[in-house]
Amino acid sequence: MSEPDFGDWSSVPSDPRPADLGYELLPLDMTESSTAGGHLVVLPQEEEYLHEEAFIIADSDIVVDLENNR
């Protein structure tokens, strides 16, 4: 995949596709944390992408499905 050129931000679409930004969409698993507080743990489904920094812990009330909230 070639790197996008964002030298001129006016040419960037207002609703770019992830690939336009150099991102690859990956299937994710969301699990509620066993600790109190309503946190979700987000992990990549494929083990090859799971490493020390490949996770997100977030308050459940701020997590939204971006496919349905465009």
C-alpha cells in the first residue's frame, strides 16, 4: 500500500476511508473488564496483532460503533 500524501490538506476528503489515511481495519473483540467501573477492553482478534501496546481500555459510555455513527 502506498503512503497517502497529505501535503495539501485541502485535497483530503472530509470523510476519508481508513485506507486513505494509511490505516487497515481489523476485527476487534470487546470484553467488559472484570474490575468495577464499566470499562471495556478492546483487543485485536488476530493473535499476530496482539502485542504489548495493541489494546485499548475505555469507559463503556464513550465507546461507539463507528460503522453506525458516521
